[in-house]
Amino acid sequence: MINNSWEKVLAGGRIVPVVTIDNPEQGCALASTLLEAGIRVIEVTFRTPVAAEAISKIVAGCPGMSVGAGTILEPEQLRRAVDAGAAFALSPGLDERIIEAAAKFSLPFIPGVMTPGEMLRGLSLGCPLQKFFPAESAGGAPFLKLLEGPFGHTPLRFVPTGGINADNMASYLALRAVAAVGGSWFVDRKAVATGDWGTIRTLASEAAELSSPRL
């Protein structure tokens, strides 16, 4: 069975920075900046070959940060994430191979979904927390609002990601079914690469203020 302790994983807040790190040595500096801004959870995407190393460095150097692995497309990536110390993992899609691997590792896993059929399948596979992706292109907050009728009695909760920003995040967080939102507008890849921690700290602080501390 999937480890469903995602409530603890996201207890640090309702906004998950989706970051792409090109230099693993910058991982701790980024994580420390986010902690200073009041954000205690981070998703490091497997979009670069140094993702696992970056996760390992953040886990070792910033114990106050809950570190997740994102853009998991293969079970092997999940294994590398676990070895690096990731506390949870996410995927842009629903792949039963990855879900099975997460269950073996007892790792909280958040599969990506876009349709009601995928959502039902995710629930049947033991994944009550799902990544609604790409959120804005798939109908946004109004679409999730419509799902409250048929899915309102289930444990299904979402982490909408894709097109989320400071202007629309509140519309998602107002929904009962939304546990948290994921976004990258305040952790721009270029800003991370150049070490522009001042800009990241300012934007992250604003994002943290807009979000609620509850699930």
C-alpha cells in the first residue's frame, strides 16, 4: 500500500515550490532562502541530471525542509529519489509501475491526473492525494469546483500545478478538495541559477502570505 502520510508532508504549508536545479551546490542556499520566507516544503524536479544530488544536499544541509522529488517518469528515478532521502514524490501522470514502486518504498506518492477517470483510477490504487496537471489548461479552479459533487464524499484531494501564480492561487486554495498548490513563479530557474536569493526571498514571502497554513 502507498504511504498516505501526506498530511505530514504538506503540514508546513499549502504552497509547494516546483524547482529545477542545474547546480546541486545551490540546493541548500535555495532551501534556506525558502525557509526564511516561511516555506518548509520543496519539490525538486528530475528535469536535470543533478536532481538526486541536489535532493541529497538539501536533506543533509537543511533538516527543516521537507524535500520531495518531482517529474518522476520512471521507477528508477523513484529509487534514486529514495536513495537521496526524498520525503515524497510526484509525477505529471498516473503510472501504475511508479505507484507500485512507491508502495514498496513506503513513500508518499502523488500521481498526476487530469480526467475523472484518472482520478478514480488513482483512488483505486491507494492515492487519495493527486496532482491536478496541467491545472490551468485542464479547466482550472472552476473544473475542480464542479468535481465537488461527484467526489465530495471521497478522500480525494489535489495539488493543482501548471499555470498557478500569485493572481490565481487563492481561487484554488479556497476549494475544500485542494490540499496545496504547486508553482514555480517565485523560484524561477534563471534566478536560482544566478543565485538571486533576494528576489526569490521576496516573491516566496509574498506567496507564503497568500497561502493558508492549514490543509
